[in-house]
Amino acid sequence: MRRRAAAVLALLVLLVGLLAWPPSAAASLPDLFEQALAASREGRFGEALPLWDRVVDLAPEDASAWSNRGNVQLALGDARAAIADQERAIELEPASADPHLNRGTAEEALGLWSEAAADYAWILERNPEDASALYNLGNVEGSRGDWPAARQCFEAAAAARPGFAMARSSAALAAFQLGDTTVAEKQLRDLIRRYPLFADARAGLTALLWQRGARGEAESHWAAASGLDPRYRQEEWLLQIRRWPPVPVQALAQFLALAS
């Protein structure tokens, strides 16, 4: 009797296990990957992370899964975990540029400028016209205080990808930093004509016009810029996140102090 009860119990345990296990783990993986990707793209990072955890558990050799999880880790503020995930992706796909680009972004978040520059240089050695790597390298050079090098990188990024508005705006702001205000003004005005709702160019032109003494036009552009993106009122955000050069930041801060 006891043997029979034990056999029944074992069978029940086996059945529960079979019901809990997906009919086909391989068949469910693409759906799970898409769910994780959608959550990441929509900025639902808290939901995305456990989904990516499940993906890497099911497919530990999938480099893109590790790299995507690393991006989510960075978005949630854990730059070191992000770097670890990108390094795993690099181990799995040594020739892929994406994990190097993503690791460089995480390294920038920690102020590891030399490490980030090395990742971007690795990409550019293989593809000198990679606009994202050029742009990110420009931000690194600016953070290290080398604004001529930063300007060169931003201009190269804009040339490599003509629709890269932020690269063109950053190039103009670097020119402003270096005292080449005529070129900077033309570049910012050209951007505004092409992208009227581009807050970065309008805020940059506000700072430049204010420094030049054109207060009325500066106020007009600022009304548009601040309505489009109120973060341009925050000096720390401009310096640490958007990574504007110090001269434009100071000019805009002076404008805001007097305008208020």
C-alpha cells in the first residue's frame, strides 16, 4: 500500500512539473525576446529587466540579449552591471560594434573617459564613418576639455549621417565655445529652419544672441525652446547630461538670470 501511495505521489509530482514547463521553450523564446525588446523601446525598463533576465537564462549564448539587457541596466542606473553585460556580449560576438558602443556609453556614465574613447576608437578603426561612435567620441573629448577635437568629431558625425541634427547642433556649440560665433550662428539658424521644433538649436541660438547683445531675438527663441523642452533651464542637466560646452552654458545662465 505504501509503495502504491509513493508511486502515485511521484506521478503527481511529475505531472505538476510537466504542466509548469512550457510546451516548447525554444518556441517561446522569440516571443519573450520581442516582449523584452518592446518594453525596452517604450521605456518600461522596470518591466524589461526581468524579461531580459529570462531571455539570457534561456539563451545564454545570445550576444544581443546580453547587450540589450546591459542597455536596460544602464537606463536603470546600474552602469557597472551594464558594462558586465556588454563585456559578455563582446565575448560572444567579438566582431560586433554594438556592444562596444553600448559599453562606451556606460563607461561615460561613470566618467571613464579613456575607456569609453578606446571603445569608440575600436569601432572607428573598422568603420571610420560610424556616426554614433564619432558623436559619442565628441562628447568624450568635450568632457576631457578638448573642444577642437570634439568639434571635429561632431562635424564628422554630421557628415557621415546628414540627418543627425544633434551632431550638427553639438558642432555649432563647440564652435561657439571656441569663439567661432559667426559659423556657430549660421549652423544653428540652418538647423532651426530645417527643424523648427528642435529645442537644442533654439536654446543654443538664445545663448549666442544674448552674448552678442540681441536680447529681443534671444527672448523669442527662448520662448520656443523652453516650451519645447524645459530641461534647458537646468544648468546641471546641460553640463552633465546634454554635455554642452561651458561657454554656451554660462551665456544661457546669464540670460536666464536677467530674464527672470
